[in-house]
Amino acid sequence: NAGVTQTPKFRVLKTGQSMTLLCAQDMNHEYMYWYRQDPGMGLRLIHYSVGEGTTAKGEVPDGYNVSRLKKQNFLLGLESAAPSQTSVYFCASRDRSYEQYFGPGTRLTVT
Amino acid sequence: QQQVKQSPQSLIVQKGGISIINCAYENTAFDYFPWYQQFPGKGPALLIAIRPDVSEKKEGRFTISFNKSAKQFSLHIMDSQPGDSATYFCAAHVGTGGFKTIFGAGTRLFVKA
């Protein structure tokens, strides 16, 4: 099992550009999450999904959109990137237990 | 209140010493309190977790102490080793009706050899 994988690992964007981050899990988990991690602020929830075809807003959803068309994939989109979105993005998934399994992260820089 | 407050921000401990990280919460609906460990360049991974119906849980050198009345919980790392150097996050899972885990800001632990 690969667990949770994220694509890409690194990306540099110019302000105003768009991009999509892909998260894939092979554990048949229902729940999936997108977090951003910034120094001194821990992990903040952007959006989450409780099942295929469903999404919901987390703590910091502005400027991001998500889709969960397939159970194993959770996509995070930035329509018009801003420097404030420079961060490390983590995807996570879990089953009915509360343990979350995290991916390796995507380091995004917006210039 | 959904916050989980974690302290200290950073911690330096001698090899063999005890590392202690503290967390506090407000929301009594939290029903699961995990600690995650993160090494540089990696995603967080579950280290140990506790439910509010027990006051202590021990797994090897790692112990969670839980004080429900004070709404506080802490991680103790006994016989700290250089390999324990990492960032530690406490967290709390929202109970009934919620699907979210709220994370503390993290503690960077450095264990000196």
C-alpha cells in the first residue's frame, strides 16, 4: 500500500496563476482532509470530505476549492494564487477511527 | 471555543531526560485527544492518543496524562533520545456532529546528545 500520496511535491507559482494539488489514498478511507501548515500556526483545516461527492469548508477555505469525484482522490484547487497562500499543504485521510494518515506534503511558493 | 493551546513552542532536553509538552482546550465536546509526531520534510504521524474517560495512557517511553476537570493534557517522553527530535502536535477531535480534528500550534523538540 502506498498510503496517502500527493502530487506535486514542490511548486512555484506567480501571483494570479492557478493550479490543482492532487491527493490519492489507497486505503478505502471515507474521510479526506486538506490542511495548510505555516510556522507557529500548526495545521489549519482548509476543506474536508466525508465521502465521495461531498465536500465541506474548514477553518481557512477562502481562495481554495475542492472536489471529491472519486473516493480515492481529493483535489485542492487555487484559482488565482496569492503570496498569502505560500505554505506547505498536507492531505490526510481516515476511516471510522479517528487516526488520520497524512501524505508527504506539497511545498508551494507564490511569488 | 475550538482552539487547542499548546506550549512550549520549542524545547531543548538532554539525552536521557524527560520531555513534557502541554495542551489545553475549551470545548467539552472533544472526545479524542491524539498526539502527532512530525519529522522535517515528512507528514505528521500518529504517536499516541487518549479518550477522556481515562487519565493516563502509556506506550513505551511515551505517556499521555489527561486532566478532564482542568481541560488539560500533556505528553511525557521518558529517556528522551536524539531520534525523538521532531515537532509534536497535540490535537482534539470534535465529538458528535463533527468530523474535524483541531491541532495545536506545535512544539519543536530538540534532544541534545
